[in-house]
Amino acid sequence: MSVLESVDTSNRHQGVGIVGAGLVGCLAALAFAAKGYSVTLFELRPDPKTVDASERNLRSINLAVSNRGIRALKYVDDAMADRILEHIIPMKGRMIHDTTGTKQESQLYGLFGESINSIDRGFLNDCLLAEMRHSDDINVLFNHKLVQLDHLMREDETPTMTFVDTRDNKAEPKTFEFDYIVGADGAHSQFRYQMQRSMRMDFQQKYIDMQYLELYIPPNTLEGATSKFSIDPNHLHIWPRHNFMLIALANKDGSFTSTFFSPWSVIESIKSAQEWVVFFKKNFPDAYKLMGDDHLISVYESNPRGTLMQVTAYPYHNPTGRAIIIGDAAHSMVPFYGQGMNCGFEDVRVLMELIDTNHGNVTKSFKQYSDARKKDLDAICKLALDNYHEMSSKVTSPLYLIRKKLDYTLGKYANGTLFQWLPLYTMISFRDDIPYAKAIAIEKRQATILNRVQIVSLTALALYGAVKAAQCWDRFRR
């Protein structure tokens, strides 16, 4: 039997309940509080301050913060954004490591020196939680497991959420009542599941045949070293090997968070820690020298293999416009375009801007959000999945490099003078004013042009070669 605990809304505030104190849930809480709402944030996990850091970081792919994420942070609180951005490390491009471990090639991201930015996921989450502790309008309840949503279908009813305290098996469930409720509890969202029980919602969950394993490159402590970083910190390092790959992103302390991605068949074919060391040394010789046998053995024996999953759902709101899902709860994507967190933060900004447009009418804004966001979310989920092939294979292809060079040249020197031209990466990562779906539509048109240019160029080259060959043959016959 539940004990009803209505959140106090006797003052000017309306009550908003948010499930999930991850990155998106925290930013949503700060955003609603900034607009004058009384927010209660529920989290299944314990307070991060009570958890050992090493346990928290076993499954933490470093984040690449780009313009969409930064814009959302600044929308919520400009000063907060500046405090967080003091801790980022700019990455101006990819650094491609060859199979010999002796050659590296820089591939710049931006047309004019723009960068994406590396930051530790746990650190960013801690920053947002710390910001919330300064707000009188946000209450955070850890160790609370959502077990039921109710009153989602009738306009005259107020939604409720029922939780159990995971620290006390004998405690009775508690039911909380709010004016509006938000699910930001990740890909395995219990909030979304509870919404689906009472409404028609399209939903698809797809596991990708890919695993990830986190590794670590320590700071450079060699005597006489001029930098605490053992490799360039201002690049996202990639060791592309077609069927699998390794990446590494810098941390402020001089270390790198590294992640090995492969099909499950690859990692499962390695039967022992020693086989893993041999495999790693053969395929990533320069990274092997930075990590060493002991670390690789420890990783193989102790670190969990993470799964990659894509989730899509629609609509994101309930029929009464009182409940909504955002972030991974609505659109979990694979990490290969670096947009998961950026997209989730953009969810918050788009939702808040709808509330602004509708003069504070949250119900109307929730109902408009689904149609306003669906095309863009579908687009970025597909793009993230497609980009794995580019990162693991295409970045070393001569034809790909020629095409990228042409794309870059047109974007830098022709755009705005001869005609409009923007590379896809620029639109996704650096142009937060261009929605994802529009960026992909523009890219399709540009790709058609590039394909024709390549065909004409290759045909001309082939004809030139044929003419030269004929001339040589003619001279030879004489």
C-alpha cells in the first residue's frame, strides 16, 4: 500500500518530477528550476559522493562536447557553462594511427580551427549535481527505484510516480504527485516502460553486434618529459582496423580514456589474458607501449564488456501532455558520432524554448515536442550507426581522403562566395542552428555533386592515361 506524498506546490511554483540523475536529467532539473518550477529529481543509484571513483569509471566512454551541448548549457546558465568548460580539452581533429605504430596522420574537424571537446562523463555529472545543490528549488532523492506511473490518461488527473527505497527492503512504496513528470532514466528506461503500459507508443530496441572495453593510458611520467601527455591531447586518437578499432580521448591529468570496440566474435575469440596482450601488441603496437602488459591483463580480467544498443520511441509525450521522455530514454544511440550527450542536452533546450514560445504552457509544449523533434532524433540515431564504418575503415581509404579534402576545400573557400557548401561534420558538430535532419538533407545533395565530380575526374584521368599509353605504344612500334 502506497503512502501519498504530494510535493508542495502551494507557492508560485508548479511541481516537476524527473526520473534519472544522469547528464540529461540533471540539466533538465536545472532548466526547470531556472524557470521557477519546484523540481524533485529521483535516481536509482546511490549518491556518487558515496561511491568509489574506480567503480564509477568502469563503463565510462569519455564525452565529446560540441556546439549543441554547449549551447544547451549556456541556455540554462551561462555562468555554469563557463565553469564547466574550464575543464574541457579541445580536440581539433582525429589522429589516425597506422598498423606499424610509427605513423600518425591528423584529420582536422573544422574548417576554421573549430574543435570538439573532451571531458570525463563522471566529472561532468558531478559538476551538474554540484550546481543543483546550490538551488533551493531542486530536491534530489537517490536510491529511489521507480515502480509505477499512474493517472496519465485523463485530463482532470494529476500524474503520480511510485518509488521504493533500495536501501530498505521493508520500506513501503511511496507515491509522489506532480504537475508534470519527465523520464530521463536512460536506454533501459523504467519511466518509458511505465508510459507504454498505459498508452500507444511505438518502440524499437536493437542491440548492435559490437562490444566495448575501456582501457587507460597513464600520464607521461618519464624523466625529462616536456608534457604530461604521452600523445597529442588535442586530437581524438583512432586506431582503425576495419573490423575493430581503438580510440583515446585526453583527460586533464595527462591520462587518456581509451576504448576498444569490436564485434563480439572478435573479443570472444580471445580466450586468455595472454592472448589478449598478444592481440593488442600486434594490432596497436604504439598504444601497447603506453599501456603495458600489467594494465592490459587487468583490463581483460576485470573490466566488463559493454553492450551497444539503439532505442527509438514515438511519441515522447503522453496524451494529456503531463509526461515526457527525453535523452536516452527516448533515443539511445551508439557513440560513434559523439552526439549522444549533445543531442540529449539539445532535447532540454528545445523543450525549454517551446515552453518560452508557449508562454509557460508546459502541457502544450510537451505535446508539440514529439513532432518538433522526431525527424532530427531519427536522423542522428541513423547517422551515429553509419559513422562506425567511417571511423573503423574509411578514414584510411585514399578515395575517402580525396573526397574529404574536396569537401573541406569547398566548405572553406567556396562557401558563401560561389555557393552554399558545408561539410556534414561541420553542420552536426559546429552548427547548432542547423537541425540534424536538415543537415543530412543538405549532405545528400552535396554528396550527389561530389559523386558526379569524382566520376568526371576519374573518367578524365582514365582517358588521359589511355591517351598517354597509346602515345607510348605508338612510339614503341616505331
